[in-house]
Amino acid sequence: MTTGLPPAAKVDIARAEELERQFDSEMRFRELTGFAARAIPFLLVSLSVFHYYTAGFGILTEHWHKAIHLSAVLGLIFLMFPATRRRLPGPTFGGVPWFDWLLAAAMVAATMYLPLVFEELTFRIGMPDTTDIVMGTLMLILTLETARRSMGWALPIIVLICVAYGLWGNHIPGVLAHPGSSWEGFISHVYLTQEGIFGIPVMVVATYVFHFVLFGVLATRMGLGQFFIDMASIAAGRFAGGPAKVAVFGSALFGMISGSAIANTVTVGTLTIPAMKRVGYRPQFAAAVEAAASAGGQITPPIMGAAAFVMIEFLNIPLTTLLIAAAVPAFMHFWGVFVQVHFEAKKFGLKGLPEDEIPRFWPTLRNGWPTTIPLVLLLGAIIDGTTPYLAAFYAITACIVVGFLNPRHRLTVKDLWDSFDIGARYAIAVGSAAAAVGVVVGVITLTGAGFRISFMVTQAAASTVAALEPVLAFLPSSIVDAQSLALFMTLLFVALVCIAMGTGIPTTALYIVLAAIAAPAVVQLGVPPLAAHLFILYYGVLADLTPPVCIAAYAAAGIAGADPFKTGNTAFRLGLAKATVPFVFAYSPVMLIMVDNFNFGDFLFTTVTCAIGVLVLGIGTTGYAFTHMGRGSQALLVLAALLMISPNGPLTIAGFSLAAPLLALNWMRSRAAPAPA
């Protein structure tokens, strides 16, 4: 017996980072040479040290803190991300073209201009002078370029459409029309005020997100990620389809410290995908399992793709409230993936991991438990009411101390340097997204577009309900009424908008946009704000699994050697719980626990019936319970599952009544079947 996974099954951080650069546009940096190869890593580490120090010893005055953060982040993007994939003519300095050095300097100047004239702005907002307009225009153009370089065209195109709408909305007919704006007024709003580029998104990234990204990198480097994978192997590795179940458990645990679906996929997937293929899973299914499980990291407390910290600012709630509320829905997602993995393994007779590839429990626990100290300290500090950035400071400090003292997985000075370097690299694209999304938020507050779009969505839902009124007349009001159907249609329209907008936009940036334009439509129909915001987050990150983009599925398919599009389709099927559970807590917010008038009986009913419904949904989509089943039985079980998941009592009972005889019949067929040779 071994005291841990064999060397081939150990996390290869360098390999994971290489794969992440291959599949994640936010990590495709240019090759640096000479002076730049030394100076830029120094700047990255300095940026991490700045955030680490201010988290522990005091955030600077808000306008200075945001400006220093943003100038460093956006300036570094010009130095680290090439303008095009082909080499442009002209001299370079350390592999960086001369014009990128110039653009980086211009970016720093446009960003630092604001805090330098901050005291004077009180008298100039709404009446910017020429310098304000020039600097604001420069800031807007360069911000769009940093977003394009670090994330592709999706977000800049959305921002440009919003800019055009903000300027010329007076030419649009209908409910979206507004008086329009002059260029001077537009720049004053999105550049000089706290409603645009320097608004909440940038402040949240500068004071919360950066610190938790850095914590995730350090926690992985000091062995916490490996400990999670080892414990997942111990818990599930020996059972049917063991490697796939390890992927589910391991990705759920790794998602607690990783804010990126791609980082989760490539780190855990380099171990689990080859193991799944070895025991007999098809490459396409193996990749889809890892993608679906890894995408769950975006909704798993405490980091939740960093969107959690923006959400608490929007909702003005403690972080502990959000973490408790998000726990049960996150469990439902992983439960849904686990169920389908289990029945897929039973369907094809797949075995678990060989005994010599499963770590032994006590040696693994003895060697790995110190790596959990930073995470426990982080959660304890948050529960105690400590500010998130101070809690992150404690956790980062604990990572450093434990990492240097732990003889089983000792950090070196180089490891610490690399962690601070990589942490800043992860955070700079998020910072660029926050600045670009700030423009979108600025346009929405300038034009009132959020309420206009909400009105359009609710009107479309009301029109649909009106068209269905003849049908509703034949149905008992206890099953469906006009109000519940209007809510359903509104949620459906919002879900489609969220999935469409989630293509190619990072989780944090996507959530900010959706919170401004989609959440009000849901809240308007009586859904509590917390449930509404979690709803849009869930459907936004579902795009990681939804073709044609599905970036997590593409990364997993690259590791497995599978077709990316087919992998995306399978991953979406595995992640169906993520697509159905948001409707449950929108109709029955008691699932989130942190609601007014919480009733444990209602919570238990909603949660248990939902979990059983997800189980039946997995059986229906897999086509196997006790033995193989036909297409007709599968379709009926999927229908039964959807009825069971519904928080409506009569529909839930109808679902159980439909599923029970189908499963009983399948069990009897399995008993009557001849024993295998």
C-alpha cells in the first residue's frame, strides 16, 4: 500500500499553468526577454505585496487605492498582452514594442490624474474642463483596448454598444429611448464620478477579489489542492466509476479556493481525466465530467468566482449571509453531476481505481491536515464578522507560515515569489473587466436602462401569459395560476439573456452587468433580491458549459483528446441541476436559509424533494437505474423529475406518482434479467 497517490497522480502545477495559458485567453501572455523579463515580474510581485500589505494594515483612501490598483493593472496589460498574434514591425524593448510602453505610460497618466485633482472635482462634475475630457477620452479608449487584449472582443463590443446607446439613445424608438448625452456629459459621468470606470466593480476587485485570488494561488502551492484531491480519492476512488467521482469531490473542494472554472478544470483534470479514461469512460464523457464539476467552483463558497464580493456590495449584506445562502444550491449542482456519474458507471460496468492508486487515510490526513489551517482560519474570520480583505490577509499569512514550516510540503522563497507573480497575473484581467464593466454600469445609471429592460422583460412575460389564458382556464389554480406563470416566463427570459451574455465574459464582470439589467426584472415580481442575484449568477456561469463557447468544456476536451462541441453538450447535460435549481429557490427562497420568516419544515420539504428530483433527473438522462431503460421511460422520468423539483406541492406529488411505478418496473425488470456470465 502507498501512503499517497503515485508520482504520476500528483498535481503538476507547471503543467496546469501551461494548459491554462493554452485555453484561457486571460493567461496568454507575450514572451518577455532581457530587461522586461526581470522588470515585469518585479512589478507583478510588487502589486501583490501592495494588496497584501494594505489588506492587513489599512486600505488607502478610496480614490488613491483604486487609482494605484487600476493604473498598475491596466498598465501591465499593455506590457504583458500583445496587440495581435503576429509580430508587428518596429523596435522592441525586452520583447515589448515601443508603442506598448507608451500606451502603458498613457494609461498610468489617465488613471492617476483623478486622485491628483480629486479635491477640485467637486466643482467640475457635470462641467468638465478640456483636460478632464482629454484624459477621460484617453481612459475610455485604453480601457477598451485592455479588455480586448486580455479577454477578446465580447466585452469591448458590449461596452461600445452601451456607449453608442448612452450618446444616441434619443434616436431609438420605444421604451428604450432616452434624451441622449453630449460627449462632455458622458465623459463626466463615466470618468469623473463614482458611477463609471472608478465605481463599485473596481473598488471590489481592488479590495476583495485580488486578495482571494492570491490566497487561492498560495493555498494550491502549499499543498491544499493536493490534499483535497487525495481525500476525494480516499472517499470515492474505490467505488464504481471511481475516478469520475473523485473528479466531482475534488473539483467541489478545489472550487472553494479557486475562482476560475478553467484553473479548476486543468488542475484537477490533468489527474482525473486520464484516470477516467483508464477505467473505461469515453473521452468525451470524462472531459464533460471534469468540466461540469469544475464549473461548480464558480458557485461554491467562499470565493464563488469572486462574484460573491460584488454581490454583497450590491445587496449590502454580510458575506456570511451569502455563503450560507449559496451552500445548498451548490450542493445540488454537485449532487446532480455525481448521480449521473454513478449511473453511467453502473450502466457500463465501470470499476473504481486500483487499490494501489488510492492513498491511505491516516498517512494522508497526518501529512496534509496542516494545509487546511489557512482555509479554516479564513472561514472562521469571515464567520466572526471580520472584513473580507482582513480575513484574506490572515489566510494568506497562514499560507506563508504553514508553507514554510510544514516539512511535508515546504514552500521555498521561489515558490512564494512565483505565487505572488501568478496571483497578480490572474487578477489583472479581472481588473480590466471591472473597469470595462464600469462603463456599462455608468451608461445604465445615466440612461435608466436597467429599469427599461426590466419593464420590457416583464411585459413580454405578461403578454405570453395573456396568450395562454385560454389554456389556464382548464387548469386548477392550485397547480398553476397567472401570477406563477408570469414569474416562470420572466425567469425563463432572464435565464436565456444570462446564458447569451455569459459567452466569453469572466464571472465577476458578467455578474455586474446582469445585476444591473436582469436582476431588477426578477425582483419586480416579488423574488427576494438575494434569490434574484443568485439566479442570474447561476445562469451566467452556465455559459461555461453551454456550446458554442463553453470554455471549461474546451479545456477539458483538450486534455482528454475529445470533440469540444460534443463535450460541451454532455457537460451541459451533467450540469442540468445548475439549470433547474435556480427556479426552485426563486419560487421557494427558503432553500437559501437566510430569508425572512424562515421555516425549517418548508426548507426540509423543498430541499429533500429537490434532491430526489435531481436524482430522478440523473436516472432519466442516463437511461439506467437498476437496469437499462427505453427512451419512453427516460422521457417520462425527466418529466417526473421536473415536476418533483418544482416547489409546487401538487406538481411535486404528481412527479412522485409518475416516477415511483417507472422505477419499480425497472427494478422488477432487473430482477427478472438473467445473471451475467
